[in-house]
Amino acid sequence: MFYWLANKPHVGKVAFQDPSYPVFRNVKDYGATGKCHASFSPALSSNADCEFYTGGGVRDDTDAINRAITAPGNRCGGGNATFGRFCESSTVTPALVYFPPGTYLVSRPLIMYYGSQIVGDAVNPPIIKVQANYTVGQLGLAVFDSLPYIPAGSGNQWHANQNNFFRQLRNFIIDMTGAPLNTAGIHWQVAQATSMQNIVINMVPKDVLNNKQQGINMENGSGGFFSNMVITGGAIGAYLGNQQFTTRAIRFDGCTTAIKMNFDWVWLFTQLTIVNCDVGIDMTNGGVANQVVGSLVLIDSNIAATQGILTAYIPGYSSPQAAGTLVIERVDFTASPTAISAAGGTAARTILAGGQFVELWAQGNAWTTAGQALNGQVFNGTSCVYQNSSQTAYTAQETTIQRALAPIPRPSNLVDSTGAYVYRVKPQYEELSWADNFISAKAFGLIGDGAADESVAMQNLFNTAASQGKIVYFDKGAYVVTTTINVPKDLKITGELLSIIMCRGPYFQDEFNPKVMWKIGNPGEVGTVELSDLMFETQGPCAGAIMIEWNIKAVGPALAGMWDAHWRIGGTAGTNLQQNTCVKTPAVPIAPGHPKLSACIGAFLLLHVTKEADGYFENTWGWVADHELDMDDREQIYIFNKA
């Protein structure tokens, strides 16, 4: 079976870009071979399983892969010590880089320019084989690098980490078992609208002397999501730092430390499996007096490690006061001698014993009714007054806790037969064929140029696909509508490189009579709707636009949902809501009657989930832009939402 992505017509275009700009790139079209089999050993001088140059030597695919990513030469990235960054951000130079099945030898980092989706075959994921002569050289820290440092650039990078948006990496096996012992698999220093999925990272066994390999390296960033990964061996499975992040369904096997937290504001882990590791999660960075891990939430997980979780937190003493928060809900520590320890090593003080299933346990700041402190709680002297529904006044005091709590019941429609929350990986439809199961928007007659009114054609496309039971595929483009589009129940819609759906015109401009752009099902309907890899925008001020109205009630848990689907209002090419009109003017107050209050109102509401509806929404980001992404200078801007 072949993955449909490789076998469809590639007709996607960036709407606000030269139409000759290549959206889809197959690495083999740029010279990569992928012909070195997994049995290849870099230690051998020859190997019958690998393709050789005419002059001898193993075929290295590094340059060819990087050519596929960088073509045609005007992509957003780069920098030097003299001029700094060459390109802060761009939404008009994206690329979908596809790897057919095979084994690709690499000897240097593969650099992911801004807006790159690097996608391996979903049916037969390709292997990235890291050679023994691998070196990071002048550019890049890892086999896949999402944000390079500028050489001799005093720590500066190609982009601001908080604005490193719009990236995907999925369907790969990264083989580092023959790589140098200081190699990192993925440098994933990203922000919102980013994801990784279906990736295996195999490293040198943890007991190998001087092993410093890391599966994932992430210093910082501003939000994101990754899921469905397996990481084996190495010194650190994942070195993680970010402002806010969600991670799901990751398995660590045989790492010295599965997860080392560098810093965060809040990080949610769910469906973690950690086995055969010395340490499960280390959140001690900064020590007691300068904790840099803000909050960590761990649910529906299994940790089987010599030491489950290491924490530096001490109730009443740790600083900053709110840092070091840890919440554990339904986590199995049965195979861990200790669940939570106060420090690492053989002298670690046990905070929570292992050998048990933990329903709910927490440490950190909390609020409790004055005088109701329990053992293990320390009051900090802060208080406030609150009232309950009967208007009885209470005084609440701030407290620090480190203890078990009473389990919180979960609604039955959100859990599976084991009591865990229901989860569902983003569909890639890899079991389906293109010819039999998809309808291309452009093949159906839509244009996607960001100018034409596609309302009638889009509605006809949806009706046809629903009647035939086919998946709608929006080839890369920007599709504009001027009226409400009804999305029938049971329809599945996916895009290419975050295909853009835009609304414009007077129909969407009355804030006192708001109108829906995409109406998902009708109120009371039960069914399945799936949206993925899409971007919803407005073109010009649309004070009355409700971007998505979600009416569908899923026929079963997580059977109606959105994955990697986002709202981006203003700040980008084609929106007519950019810095030339909506630049921020802090010295000039925006008072009633100011022209920007009408010229820069992006939308009324991004998402309305109606009363009887439900949905599974994973890695969806709603952004009313606070800064420009495409015009020179990338200034801060004013964009307003009415609701």
C-alpha cells in the first residue's frame, strides 16, 4: 500500500506568492536516494545494501534533503553575525517536504526553514540513519533542527523562539545508534501551531560510557503539541523547556533520564509510558531557591523507573512561591521503587512511595478556607474573602501543599473502560487511497487564489463529498467565502500546509447580527466530523464573523473533532489587516470613534460550540494577531475581536 500524499496531483499554490513557488517537494526529486538499508553499518568500508557513488563511498543524502527544504532559495530563514536575522517570519514561503520509504544517510543537521512541514511516508515511515561522522558543524544542533543559532551570533537565532510558528514533523524513524555520543535527534524550539507525530528515536543504550545523546532538545518556546512517539536509549529522552505545552502518548524505554525539565510555565503530560529508565521526570532545575519549572501536570500515565519523579520543591520554602507545582492524576507507579523523591541519587528523600497507583496527588500553591489547613500544609499569610452561592462570606488563605487529595470524578462520556480520558490521534487516512477516497478542492473547480468568491463552489464540493462518502482535500491555497457554508455531518476535511479558509464582505460585517462562516452540522445532529490541517482567517474587517459554529454531537467518544486546525486573525498576507493599516500606537489612545476600531476589527467570535454539541479538539490555536508576520519590520499591531 502507498501513502496517498505521494500519489496525488500536486496542484497546491501559495495564494499571495508567485504561482511558480513550489509547495510540495519530494526529496528524491532533489537527489536523495534513501537506498541505504537499515542493516548498513557505518563501521564497514563497504556494504552491499547501500548505493555507492561512482568513485566509491556511501551515498550521503544530507545535501539533497536540505536542497529540497530550501528550494527555490527565497525561503524564510538564515542570518549572520553582521546583519543578524535575515527573515523574522513569513506565511508565504511554506513547504511540505515528503520522504518516500527508505533509509536516508545523513552526516549533518537537516534545517527546517520557517513554515516547514517535514512528512515521512505514513504507511512505511522512512529511516533517518545518522552516520558515525555526523557533526553539527556551523549550523544546527540536531538531526532535525527547527531553529538554528546564528554562527558567531552571540546566541541569536534565525527567529524569535516565541514566534516560531507553523511547523510539523511526522512519520519518521531516527536511528542514532551509530551516531556520536553527543548527538541530539530533534531540536524542537517552537511556538504555537506546531506538532510532531508518529516518530521513533533510537539512541545508543544508556549504559554506554560517556553517552550524552538526547532524543529531543528544547530550550524554550511558546506553546505547542506533540504525540505518539517512542524514544529509546540515550542519556536524556527529552530535554524540555517551553512556556506552555501539551504532550501525549510518548513512550520512553531505556533512557538514563526520560524527561529533564529545563523550564516551563505549565506543561501537561498525558499517556506517558516510562520503562527501564533510571529517572522518569527530573524537575529539579534551579534547586529549592530558584525553581524554573512552573507547573507540571501528569495524568493517565505509567512510570516504571528507579526514581519516578525528582522535585526540588519544599512546601513553604521554595522560591518562586508558585513554582514547582506538580499535579498527578491516575498515574501508575507500581513498578517504581519511589514515586516522588526530593532529590536525585541514592540519598534521595522519598516524598511519595512507589509500588502504588496514584489517584490524585499535588504539591504547590493552593487556597483553602482559613483554619482548615491539613497536615503537610503551610500557610503563607496571604488571604482573601470569597462568597459561595448562598452569599456566605469566607476567608480563604493561600497555602502550600504536598499531599494526596480526594479523587475528582470524571464524566462518563469523557473516559474509556479503564477510566482514562478518551484520546484520539490526528487522522492521516494512511489506509485509504487517493483515487477512491478523496476529492481535491482544485480539481472540483475551486481556485484558492485569495480573491475569487468560492462560496457556491465550496458548498457544492461539501455536498458532493458528503453524498459520495469522500474526504475533502483543500490543496494549498486561500479559499474565500462571502456567506455561510454548511458542513454536512459525517464529512471529513483536511488541508495541505494549513490551507486557508477566509471570509469577507458585508454579510460578515454587522456586529449586531453576526453570521457564521462554517456551520458544522445542525443543532441536535449526531455524527462524525473531522477537520485537520486548516487555517481560518478573515479578509478585511469582519466585525460580525463567527468563524466556526460547532453543532455536531459526536456519535462516539472523540469521533467528531479538530486536529492541527487554527484561527489566525490579521497580521498576514491577504488579510488586509496588517501593519500598514493597524500598526500599534501606544502613545495614541484608541478612544471611541477612532478609525482603527472599525478598520481593524478582525472577527466577532472564533468558535461557538452550541448547547447540545461536543467535540475533540487537539492542538487548535485561536490567535488574534498582536504582531505582523509578513510585512517588513514585523511591527506590533492592533487587531480587535468583538466577542
